[in-house]
Amino acid sequence: MSDTESTQTISTTTTSTTQTTTSTKPAATTKTQTFPLAHPPPPKHTLRLTPHLTLQIQQLTPTSRRPIPILEVYQPTRFGKTLGDAPRKLTARDMYIVQSDGYAHLPEEQQNQGGVVGVIYMPAKEENRKMAFPGGGVWFPVGEGWEVSVTVRGGYRFMFKGRADGVSRVVEWEKRVAKGRSSSASEGSETNADWRFTLNIAELGLRRPCLATLTKQGLKVGGWDRAQREYLASSIRSGNEVEEDAALYTSVLTMGVYVAAQEGWLNQYL
């Protein structure tokens, strides 16, 4: 609800105490945040003796004239990379995400700046299909892994593997024609840059509003209600609410990067 609408609602309530609210739509607990994607130049060196910066995720704020770099996405060297408790070693095709700065809309003191906050496993080649996440997936130090499968409509379904308590969660990036394009023009006439994706919970009653939207230019994340937040938060291990909020945004953004990579939107080593 906008500030104008909120003011109108308050005004109506004070002038007439007999009016009641009939809307049953849950109130949003998070404001939508905008995250542009900054694409570095394509890689030039094939030896790959140092990690390659593949993508920078920035955040727009009302108080800053320039986007703030929040996350940096790297591909390892040709030798791969081992990360702590990650389920397997990263290959040269995989990616890992580093927190370069705290989220602008969250308190800074509890955010993991400078550390690895996410891992993206690309679908494994045939000779490596016995590794963890053979079909692709994402993993987070403060949670567990999400396995990925491609839907018949060209979307991407992420399934939380769960823990001993039996918790399982499923979200899906649904592929849609970008706004301003006619559905009749979507058949064979446009590039993948003309598509957009919306992230929804794959469970009735929690599908709307969508959790995020993704285009080649960036992501918009947030605006979900309390039930949706609790659904996502159940996949995260955190010590406090601020850390949990940061992990929620990181998980959604990481899933978005996976989709962008699969759609060919990143300048990455294949």
C-alpha cells in the first residue's frame, strides 16, 4: 500500500467509525528492493589461474545516487575451489558469491561482509553425474542445498533438500513474456532477453504475491507477506532476525543468478 493510500485509509477511519475493512489480503512484511546486474567484460584469458568476476549485483536506494555493490559472483580458477562445509568441490564451471557490502535496507552489524554467502553448482557434465547436485543447484552456508530441475514451460524449479526434521520447500522461477510484448510474438521471434521470470512458492495459498522478478537487467525482490517469509526462512539457520533477512535476500538473488546463467545472460566461462 502506498503512502497516499495509507493516508486516505487513516482519514476515512477517523471520520467514520462505522466503516470496517473487508480486504483479506495479507499485509506485506517486506518492501520491494531493486538489484541491477552489472556485467563485467567477457573473460579474455583462457589459462584461468585467478578467479573470474562474472557478475556484480548492486542495490538501488532512495538516498544514494549510484547503485551500491552488494554481491560479487566469481568463477573459480581452472583447478576449482573447496569451500568449508559445501557438499562438494566447485568445478571451474561453478560459481560462488561473496558479500562485498551489506544490504542497504538492513542493519550492517549482523551482515557477513567479505565472506562467501552462496554457491552455484551448474549442471554436471556426463562424466561427473555422480557428484552432488548433478542436475544443478545452489547451496548456502546458513542453510542447505536446493536442487534444480527445468520445467516443461522453460522455468526452473528449486527444491530444498530438507533436514532431519523433514522440512521441504519448493519454489519456481516461472518464465513469462516480458511486459510490453504480445504473447503472439513470443513464438520464435524474440531473443531470451525478451523474457522475464517470476519467483513463486509452489504451494497453493502462498503463490501470490510473487517473491521476485528477474530480467536481464536485474531483479526486484521482496513485497512478500509474513506466511511467505516464514516459508522461506524455514530453510535457513540463523542466530538473529537481521542475519535471517540478509540470508533470505541472498538466497533469492543466488537462485536468480543461476537462472540468468542458464539463460546465457552472463559473461562466463562455459
